[in-house]
Amino acid sequence: MNTLTSNPVLSLPETKKQMTKAKPRRRLNANQLMWLLKPLGFLLMLLPFAYLLFTLLTGQLGPNPIDEITDFTGEWALRFILLGLALTPIKLVFKQTWPLRFRRMVGLFAFFYLMLHIATYVALDLGFDLAAVFSDVLERRYITAGFLAFIILLPLAITSNRAMVKRLGKKWQALHRWVYLAATASVVHYIWLARGEVWEPKVYLGILLVLLSVRLFYAIKKPTRAKR
């Protein structure tokens, strides 16, 4: 019997060598993480629509379902518009670029809920009476503000794909800066609609002002750094 090979003390260095050769666990890179987070984000953003369908099919929308659908879709459209605006300030403040990868998805969901909002108003509330729609746009200032937001967001949604980004080049960024006006018009639409009766529009106004202030701060700060 070979005592050298059977001695456990002599085999310890060999065991340590095997342990050092063990491969380290791989960590997810940014692309792999986005591959996991984007489907999750999509499902989360679809939850309000699923909830709306559930309440509609189960008859839980109350005595005025059209008004409930209009208010629900309009408020979620505004929330996603503000969420889309918040992604760049988050990137600037926390020095993280990954939030920007959700910008297109958030913007399209904002437009999706906005289209549901408008479709409910035009089809269910007014019964496709285009003359009544045109009259409301001219005579009711809150509808004028909402219609302005829709007119601005329509080309932004159409040009949100990568092909249009490449085709428009620098013009794409200039076009999509109009989202700030659309967000302002959306908040004004809500404030004029509520007429000071509820506090939620003021909260959205405060959020919008904070986001615009952050963007303005970093816009002023950037040229100052360049001069140094």
C-alpha cells in the first residue's frame, strides 16, 4: 500500500488547487438584465388595462361606466407621460443609463392609454358625432388642452421606432422635445377639468414642475462644465 497517496494531509494542497481552479459564478450583464426586466415592465404597464377590463366585465364600474373609463384611462395616460419624463432626470441624478432603455416602452404605453381615453370620449360619450367633438375642442378649454396634447404625441408615437430615429437623425431629438409641451398640456387639461374640486391635478402639476426643474438645472450646469 502506498502511504503517500493514502495520507490525507499530503492530499490537502492538491484539494486547494482544485478549489482555486473552480470557475467563478457569472453575473448578468446589462443586456441580459434588460432582457429580464423589459417583459416584466411590459406586464406591469399592462396591469391597469387588465384591471379596467376586469371591472368592466364584472360590472364594477358603477352607474356611469363611460365616465369611469374616461377618467381611468386619462389619468393613466398622464401618469405614463410623467413617468417617461422622469427617466432622464433619474439618469442624470443617479448616473445610471438603464432607465432610458424603458423610455420607448413607457411612451408607447402613455399613447396607448391616451388613445383609449380619446376613443371612449369620441365613440362612447359622443357616439362618433364629429361635429360635437369639433365644437367641444373650440368651446371647452380643457378639451382644447387635451386635444393639443394628443396632436403633439401622435407624431412622437409614430416616430418612436429605430428606423425613424435613424432617418430623422438630429431632427428626431428636436421633435421629441415637444413631449414637454404635451405633458404641460395634459396637466393643464386635468386641472381645468377638475376646476379645483380635487387635489390630484395639483400633485401632477407639482411632479411636472420638479421634473422640468431638474432638466433645466442640468441643462444650465452642462455648458458651465464645458467652459471649465
